[in-house]
Amino acid sequence: MNRIFLDVHALQTVPPSNLNRDDTGAPKSAVYGGVSRARVSSQAWKRATRTYFTDEQLLEPAELGVRTKKVAEVLAARITALDSAISGAAALTLAAEVIQTATGSKIEVPQRKRGAEKDGEEPAAPTSKYLMFLSARQLDGLAQIAVDAAADVKTHFKDKENKARAKEIADTRHSVDIALFGRMVADSADINVDAAVQVAHAISVHRVENESDYYTAVDDRNTDAEPGAGMIGTVDFNSATLYRYAALNVHQLRSNLGEGLRDDEPLTTPVRRAVEAFVHGFIASLPTGKINTFGNHTLPDAVIVKLRTTRPVSFASVFEEPVRGEDGGYVKEACERLAQYVPSVERAYGDEDSTQTWVLRVGASTEKLAGLGQESPSLTTLVASVGQAVADHVEQGG
């Protein structure tokens, strides 16, 4: 199929918050344009997007995967569900052997937990050395193989066809989240999955300095004779208008999904569902760092979505010179800059005729973006329009 790229840009103002902490507990930051900026890592927003798929039921459980070191426990549960005659301990042993055969990754009890049964504890479950990402369909397929091999798993996998079948199951029917965000299997590079999505670190469009909040907590049982706080401490925070960006390689996504998750659906259906889930999830999600402390539940003020056939293009360069906020805020000036910069860069590099654009905006501060593309009255409308456009491209591209 033809090369198709989907760019998602968002301006989002976040009040005092600590969305993504560094090793000292302070909000992450970066220097850009010679000044300190607030930063939220790409990993934090990818995690938030994946969680949003489940929390908001954007995708069915069968369309998603699980990323965990406890993959043997996950698979063992499926094995016993298929055959209740297999004990829990035997299922764990089977699961470890099947996963090791399918992925090349060693699945064993961590050194620090070995010998637990000698101390009267339950034997520890084997785990992988790193997070293993497998789809629900892959786990179901591996569970069936495990049941078939239960009589003598070692002998079963001496057969080259059985071994090849296990590896094939681990490398087909990828879930939507694996197809979007990729998978790395350090011990078996041939079943790695190249990510279809690139997510940039969100950065503030203006200079930001972190602040500290000194807090106290009162002991409810203290009497008047016991003055003072029961606890004191500090928490670091900042507030910022963030520029967020993600690029979705649609042709890579289709390749990762293969023929789709269901045999009875058109080839465009799984791609469209994945695209719509990602666009919705990325725009509406929010990392949850310190969210109970700050309650910083905001949504983007402005969203621009671009469908291109050339290459992904970030608009971060327009904020290399920090927004000054001379009118008392940052959103209005940020939108004005984008409204001027976006057409200019597309004219300069010849993208105008090959690009479709959708705009979602909230409030008077964003009015300068009105002429950039087709305006959507709601996120639901935008997502549906983008999904249809992608499906049309996929169908035409073959």
C-alpha cells in the first residue's frame, strides 16, 4: 500500500501538577531554545494512551495485549481454563517451557525467590527477565499448544514443526497496542515488532521553572496540648502549556496487524479501529503522576490532525523561541504562531496538495487556527472523520 502518515498535534494547558517525575521526584524538564521547559516523557504518554484504551473501552480485550514479567502466570491461567485437570504448578511449568520455546526468552524463578518452599512458603512463579508483550490471541494460541504438549512437553518441542508453530503463534495476530507501540524481544529479534507510532516528549511552549509546595498534615488524635503538625514535607510541581505530538505510520500499522484480528472483517476494519482508538486515546489521555495531589484533569485546548503521504512533520520548531505570554497567557500566542507557521512550512516543502487537515479547538484563544483545515465540532466527529479518511487511503492503496 501507499505510504501514509498521520500527525497529531495538541496544545494542552496543565495547572500545578507533577505528571512525570524524575529520579528526585521533581517534574521532568528539558532545555529547548536556550531556556528550561516543562517536559512529559513519551513513555509516560504512551502508557497513558494504552491505559485509556481499556479504561474507556475503546477496544475489546481480545484486541489488546499484556506487557509483564509475570507472563508465565498469565499463560498458566489460560492453560488451566482450557484443561482443569492440569494443576497450577504443572501449568506454570508448561507455560514457562512454551514461552521459552516461542520467544527464546528464559523463563525461570528469580534467584532471590528460589528455595522459598524450604521456608514453608508457596513456590515462587517463574518470570521473564524483562517485560514480555503478548496479545490475547497469542496467549490463547500458546495455551492450546501447552495443553497439547502436557503429556511430555520436552519431547513435544523436539519436533521442529511443533517448535515452529509456537514461534509462529507468538509472531502473528498482534494486538492493536503491540501493532501501534511495537515490541522488543531481546532474545529473539526475529519476532520483534517495529512500532507504528512515534510519540514526542511533550514540552512547554514557554519557559518553566519548577516550584516546591511545603505542606503539613495534622494528626487527628492530637490534643490542644500537642501543637504542631503530625507530618511535614515538600512536593515539587510546575504548570505549563504543553505542545504534544505523535506520528502514526499507517502502512507500518497495517503490516503489523496483518490480516486482522477476525477472519470475517474487511482488511480496512482493523486498521481503522486501531487508528481511531489511537487518535482518541492520545488526545484525551493524561498521565496520572501525582494526580490525586493536584487534580490536574485538563483536556487539550487545540488539536490539529494531519494525514500526509510524504513524511511526518512536527511543529515544535515554531516554539524554539519561547512564547512570552505578554497577554497574560500562552495558548493564544501559541495558536497564532501555529496558524502562521503551518501553512508556511507546507508551502515551502510542497505538502499542501497531499495533506488533509482536521482541527478541534476550544475557546476564543484558539480562533486563529480556524482556517487551517476542516473544523470538527467534537472529538467523536474528528475521530470518525480521520478513521474514514485512513480507511479510504488503505482501500485505494491496496
